[in-house]
Amino acid sequence: MGYRWPSGARLALSIVVNVEEGAEFNIVDGDRGPEPVDELGITLKKPVRNFGNESNYAYGINEGAPRVLGLLARHGVPATFTAAAVALERAPQVASAIMQGGHEVCAHGYRWAHQLGMSEEQEREFIRKATTSIERTTGVRPVGWLSRYLHTSETRRLLSEDGYLYHMDDYSRDEPFLDRSLAKPMVVLPYALDSNDMKMWNAPSLTPRAWCEYAIDTFDWLLKESESRPRMMSLGVHLRIIGRPGRIGALEAFLRHVRDRGDQKVWIARRCDIAKHFTEHSLA
């Protein structure tokens, strides 16, 4: 094994907060239809505004963001905020609070839109617009990228050419790895879908307590595996989902469990720090 986590830690824990609110599909922004991702599961195929869903997303900015940021601050947890650039443009107060909290902003596209179907030039411009926008809004150039799931076969190469340090569009491992197929090798920090709070939208029968239990089981198992090899866990949440008063307690319960069980064995870190450490210390 060519690397170890800092200070003798065995497990690297990455809390990922998605900021998409305000960057979702909307005919006002020239899209062909409204955002199809709706907590009620109502998909409108006609080109009309879904005012109800728009307000549901706005909740993430108005109520979810302060709640999530406050919780992270109380527990002293550094996080990576994967943000669609337009979402931060439209909510500069959230961008400011993220940076003041010492968190990282990772690029989650310019708009919250799929890259699949873009030509190489369109995708290159999409990446550059997101990079420029986030740097202008936060004062810091993003070094990581997460697509809205559907991306192209050239995404990682384009990110590498544009100077990005790491890429998140991978679900294949519980540890970082280096993609050496590129002219300039790139760190891949795998993400996780199974523990994502989006499951509480997609599967309404999944209660916050059940989600928390699953996250804790994931953490405990990886911590046990880390006795013999470095491990990494990702936990993804959304402002408009986990930021609800009936759900935020589940995230707090998970963080308390980590503190109670982790001791010095767990490194809770921003993804940029994980990627930098892995780059500097891996012999892979």
C-alpha cells in the first residue's frame, strides 16, 4: 500500500453537500421544460413553470443552507460543497458563508445539467464557464469536478487539460486512485450513491432514521476494514433534502457517531485535501 492518511488516521471521511438550487432546469432560463427532479415525483412534460417545485428548491437556499452550515460549524466538520456555478451566482450569501466556514467549493457544472450529448467544444466551454464563475463568486478556483451524473467519455481528459486536481464521477471503489490513461494523470475520488440523501426523495419509504442507520453501518464497516488498508467514505447530502427540520437530525446523529467511534482513526477532510495528500503520498 503506497499511502497512509495523516496523523495515523485509517479512514478518510468526506462530507459532500450538493448546492444545485437555482441552477436546475427552468423555462425562464431557456430550458425546454421544468426540472423533473421533484420530491413529490411529479414530472411535467409541458414547457410550463413548476412554481411549487421552484419554491421547494428555494427552501434549500433559504432554510437548508443556514441549517446545514450551522450544524457543520457546531461539530467542527470541514465539508466539500459541490456547487453548480449558477446556484452560487444567485445566492452569493451562501457562497460567502461556505467560504467563511472554511469549506471547499467543488464544481458541479455551470448549470445543474447533464453533459451527455455535448460536443467536445461545448463541454470544454461548460467546464470553463463553471470554473470562471465559481472563482469569481468565491475567490478560489475549484480543483474538483462532479457532473450531474451523465457525462461524456472526454470529461476527465478535458478536466485534466484545464488543470483540475480531482474528478468525482466514479462509484467503483472505497478509496482514491490515479487515472494514468491521461497524458496528465488525474486523481479520482470516488463518490457514493447508495448513502446519498437523495434516496429519501427517490424512495419515500426511507425514513431519516433508516438513512442514518445505513450511513452509520457504512462507516462502521469501512472503519473495520481500515485496520488493514486505508479506506475512504463519502456521504452526499443536499440543502433542500437534509436541510429539512425532520431530516437534519439524522445528519447530526451520524456526525456524533463518527466522533464517538472515530477517535484518532478518522480524518474528516475536504476532498481537495484528500486529493492533495493522496497525490503527494501515493506510490500507485
